[in-house]
Amino acid sequence: MDPPPPQPTQPQTGDAPVDQKPRTESVSAQSNESQTAADFLRDQLQLEADAREAMPYAFDSCTYLLGPLKQSVFSCLTCNPIPKDDSTPYEAAGVCYACSIQCHGDHTLVEIFAKRNFTCDCGTTRLPATSPCTIRANPDTGAKGVHSEKPFADSPPNVYNQNFRNRFCLCSCDYDPFQQKGTMFQCLGLGTHLTGGCGEDWFHPGCLTGLGPNWYEKANGKQEDTKVKTEGTGEEGEDEAEDPPMPAGFPDEDDFEGFFCYKCVESNPWIKRYAGSRGFLKPVFFEGGATSTTSVTAPAATAAADSPIPATGSDGDGKKRKASELGVDETVGQGPDKRPKSSADSDCKLDRLPAPPAGKFNLFFKPDFRNELCQCTKCATYLDTFPQLREEEEIYEPPMSEEGSEAGGAASTHGSGSIYERGESALKNIDRVRAIEGVMAYNMMKEKLKPLFEAFAGTGKAIGADDIKDYFARLRGDDEAIRDAGSAAAASRDAGGDGAGAGGGREQSGY
């Protein structure tokens, strides 16, 4: 995660007041590049507010000891470079939010977002020993900096899909947030890529319908970026590109809470039967896998409506009942007098639903879909396998960084508090005597600088380089000598000397 870009400072412009003596050319130029004290303080506070917004959580605690969690995960490509050859073995690793900042803040990271049952790999054997976890303490020595530990012993092993290589979707694109257009959607996931699912992958709408990520460009021709005139400047700039449209048959974002991709549906065919029932939308077919009797725009298939689905164990026998009595959407392949077959004594809602449509499809669900899932003994085995179907999962979030407080812990200098507070935190890490001396020196300097900033903040005038030099000269007691030297230099320049250099330019000394 990149820190927010620094905000450009606005130069102070305008004519000097009539009763103010004009400054030298160099001082005027310096003033144009300066800020008033009030501007500086305001900009500093804004930068710190932007940093808190970008990184709102405290990052002083690694989640390794918490075991498996559904949490935000990052893959570090600096510590684990991706091999150029896909056939080369690649040992992926994921780190938690705190470690992505504290331990890998200057590395190339892939933000994978939430992954369930994941334990942070920072400081373990999945990362080089040269990249230790600087947050956790060595259990033997107590010193910060842990490496080469075994992955958390009490947790199931992490599963790493293609996302850890910075590849997403069916098209396995290398995700670039500055180049990608439109929205990608994350599958809730029913199993990992090792069991036929996707492992909570992210997908383009076009890829879910078999059209590919850039289907809209093929349909409408290559779209060039629109050039617009910036109002008042006459300069050309790129207008912000609009999101591409959704493909035909893809539901509106406001109509669903989430979805299961066709991979997860195919690997768990029992859930197909819920397509079009209460809590679920009509199936969104993966076009390449659909049969000739179904299409993206077709409703739930009525063909094979009387055929059983192997995963449910339904024998297809039973009375005919009204769809309204079964909680079935009557508009999905079922007329008001069409009723699925079921066992007369069956207590399984799944058995009473119509047979699923043929072909591969994605299953979108509404916020209340869990209330519509069958809870019978047979279906309980499915729900126990995937607890996310029983109740909504909580995504672990570190404690919030309170405004003005030090977020990185007492021993960190990376907090989201003020510069002064982070300086105090850094002093806690050094020798007590040196810390006391440092605080005394800081307080003395703060008291001496306070009158200067208050004077300029009250007048709204800009603080130039010469103001700073003069002020420190007065503090040292050598202001008279500096004034004499300045007068001599001015006299030499008026006499035609070349002390100012060609063109009268002057370089600012490295004070």
C-alpha cells in the first residue's frame, strides 16, 4: 500500500503592502517558494489526516499468534519474486496488514484483500531469513525480529491460489490498479483451487459470462481515451474513463450481495438447485459451458426439470405442490401450476426445489440467502463443510488508530499521530539519560521557535530563508556581525563586483 502523495504547497503571490519595504530579489524569490506558518501547520495536519484515512488501523501487532483468520492478506513480490517460467516451482507467502506496513512497507506488494483461514507468514520459513518479522519478539531473547519460524502449528495450512502471483480471474490477468477498468467481483468461495473451486478469486463480469475481460472493446471497437479541454487553461487532459458496461445477463450490482463462480458451483453441484429460488437470482451462465438449449439471457432451464441431481440423492418421486408453497420463484422456469416432484415425507427443502438448469453457471445471491438454505440433516453436512453458508464471516480488523494517538505501539515510530508524538515515541527506544537530554533540548528549541512562528502566523506573512537565518543569528548573538557582512556584500555588488555571480543569481546555502 502506497502512502498518500504529498500535497503541493501553494506559493504566496500578490504585491507587498505599501508600508512594507521591498526585499531583495533573492528574498522575494525565496518567499514565493515559502509558506506562512499557518499554511504549513494546516498542510501538515491535512497530510496526517490523509495518512490516517489510507491506513486507519494500528499496525503494531502481527496476527501470526492469532492463528487462522479471515483477514486482509498481502503477497510480497520483493521477498518472493515471481519466476518468469510458470513451470518453475513457486513458494508463495502472505502477510497481514500490520506486517505489510512495518516489515514490507518499501517492498512491492500485491493486495489480495480478504482470505479465510489464513495465518500470517511473516517471520516464517515461507519468507527469506533476510526478511524477518520486525513486530514479533524472539521468544528466547525477547528481541524484536523473528525469522525462520514454522508456520503456526495449530492452524490448517494456508492455501495459495494464483492471486499470490498477482494473477486474478479466469483470464489470469496481472492486476494493475492503474490500468484496470471497471469492477471485479470476489467469489464467496466453496472450496479452494485444489478441490475444484476458486479459493475466493476475483473475476471480471465479462469473464464470468465467457466473453473475456475486454469484451466491450470487441463489441464497440477499440475505444480511445477521450481528450477534454481543461476549463480555463486551454490545455488538453484525459477525462476520467467511464466504467465499461456489464455484459448481457449480468445482474445489476444493487440486486445481489455476492456470488459463487461457476467453478465453485460445478465442484458443489448440490447448490445448483437453489438457482432462481428465494434468496438467489436466476443463473448467470458461463456461455462457453452452456448447452445449446440455454443461453445467457434464458431463464432457468425447464429442460430436464424432472431429472434428479446426483448430489442431492433425490429419487424424483412425490406429490406435485405449488411453487408458492415451496418458496420457489414462480417466474424461473415454473408456471404457477408447475410443481417439482419430491418425496411425500421429505423434510429437505432441497428435494422440493426444481431440478437445476443444465450447463455451467454462476450463482448470485441476495443478503438473506442464508435464511433460505435447507437445514435438514442431509444438508447440514454441506453447511458444516462451508461455515460461511451458515453465518456471515467476520473479517478481522486491527484496532483503529485513534486520531492524535500513536498507532504503532509504544516502541514504534510509524504511528499515525502527530510528528511531535512520534518523536516522543522514538525517544522511548533510546538510553534514559539521552532521552531526558533530548526532551530538554527539544523543549528549549520549541520555546525559542514559538515566538517566531506566532509572529508570522499572526500577520499571515511568509517565512523566508533570510528570516530563519536572521532569527538564529539573533539567538546566537552574532546578528550584528552578519548585518555588517551583508552590508559589505551589498556595497560590493553596487560597485559592480561579481560576488553575486553571473546574472546576479545566488545559491541558497545548505543550512
